[in-house]
Amino acid sequence: MTPTFAYRAPSDRSTELDNPLLVPWTDATRSERSATVFGADGTLCSEAVSWKEPGEARSALPDALPDPAKHFDGRYLFGGILQPHFGHTLAESTGRLWALDQAGDIDGILFFARDMKAARPRLIDPAKAVLETFTPGHRVEIVTEPATVGQLVVPEQGFGLKDMAAGTPEFSAFVDRAVRLPSNPQRKIYISRSRFPKNGRFLFEDRIEEYLAAEGYLIFHPQEHSMSEQIEVYRTASHVLASDCSAMFLAGFAVPRGCRVGIINRRLVGATYSLEQLFRQLAGCEVFPYRQIVRQWRQVGAEDNPLKDLSLLDMTALSEGLRSAGFISGSNWPQPSDADLRDEVDHWSLEFGKRFREKDLARAER
């Protein structure tokens, strides 16, 4: 059945259904996931449609309504689709949790997995752990087969990617209560990827760290800290600099309002717009995007995956922009020499065991 979902702007609406039918994916090969909720009379629950971004549904309609294979006794909150990737868990799987404070007594939160593979404990358990920050005391369960539920509270999705990253007022208030607690902003923070064990990064990030450390920045490696430790660090931030990385979604939930935020592109196509919306609209921050990529190297065999690109920044232009916005006060950062650049690309090629070939940026879409 062809999806026919009508997108409408996020709101703080919710509905409660008696004995609804929850239908997870029916074909793991499809780009859309048949993960939708139907009333007891077979009518689609429009509030349950999951959106990646405005107009692009994650949900799809099944070819036919299946018979339930399971029943959940009790009253539950519908959480949507639980994405297994850290950044997407925060961006796409928290958007209905604003209703927790209003739903009253519930027996748990029901999510669909993204697909059959993502339902495996190795992938879904870390995503559940991320949600614990927002759902303390609530059991999270994954619906992996058609099921009915005694009662289901279905809030609309109040947060997502692109324009949805601005969040609804109720979602914003929920984040403030759950994460963005009052603090004394005093710390300048650089969120680094230099120790992150995947390619897709700035070249010479160690030099950026040295320059910023000299300006008094804390060089922070979030993957080495628990969620609660990360949040505590972000709550103290007066300035945050980082690439367009997943860690920035958690930072956007935790930094104090009025924080100055600089987002440095590490790829030509990325999540910068969503992060700008998150920090500017939801967090009330001053946001400064920096698009200073001058050369790129793509991984051979993964040319269509920009997440794996190595990017060279115009260091002088970047430092000038950071100084004009009040992030630094020192002199301009010098551009690495051609010899240093060759050594840097060779280093990451050996580090990842992959070959890289320079990309023709004149043909790439910015």
C-alpha cells in the first residue's frame, strides 16, 4: 500500500486509544518501515506516524492489517521508532516523551525498532540506555510483532530533524525539566572527535585542539564519559565549539540558554541545519555556522558516504571567523604545509586501513 500520510506541523496533541493494533515492519528491505498504529476499528492513528523530517515519514502502511501475535495488558505511552544510532536516538526517538509528565500512570513506553536488524540487543540496548536519561523509572519495550494494547497514549512527535529540530513548546519545557537544569555557565568547551574510532573528520584536529586549549577551552571527548557526565559538562558551558556531530544533539538539550555555539562543518552534506535549529530555537543560543572546507578526501569504495570523508579546513579563515564572534582572541591559525597535509592523509589511511582519494569539490554539491 502506498504511504498517504499528510504531514502537519508538530504540535502538543495526543490521543488515547483502547485496544489499538501496533504493526511493526513487515518488509525489512523497504526504505520505509511499516511501523504504524491503528485503532480497534482499523483506522490509522495519524498522531502515531513517525517523521524523519517535515514531509518525510519513517512510517509506512502495511499491505494488509495483520492479526495480533501478542497483547500488552495495561496502559502504555507510544514512543515511536527507536533509532539505534546515538544522534538519531536523540533526534528522532525523544520527540514524544514530552507527554510523560501529562500521561498519568503508565506501565511502560512502547517503541518500534527501525527494522529487524536494529531490534537485536546489541543495537537496541544502547539506545534504551540513552533514553533512560529522559525516562527514569519507566520500562521501555520494543514491539517486534503485531500486537494489541489495553490502552495506548499516543502523543504527536514534538521534535525531529530539519525544521522539526526547533521543537514544540511542550517538548522544550520537557527538555528543560529533564536535562537543561539551572547552572552557572563559565566554561569554554570544544567537543572533539580526535579520539573517535571512526573516519569522517577534520584533518589536523589535534592542532585545532592545541589552539583552543591555549585559549582556555576544555577539550572534551564525550564518548569517554557517561551520559550524566556529558550533561554535567554541557550545563556549565558559556561557549561550545564542535563539528556537526551526534554529540551536539545532547549538548543542545543541556547547554544553558544564551550559550554561544559554533558549528564547524566536517562534511559538505550534513546535519548542520538541524543543529542550528536545535540550538537557536530550542536552546535559545547564539549560533555561528562555519563552512570552511577547502579540500576533501573520500574513502575508496565508499565514495557515496560523506560520513567517511576527511576534510581540510581553511584554518586561517576559520580562526578569523571564531575571533570575530568572540570564541577566540589570539592570532590567526596557519594553514598546514603541503608536506604536512600528505603526511596527515597517509596517517589516517594507515590508522583506518583504508585508501583515500581526493574529491573534486568543483563537482560536489555544497
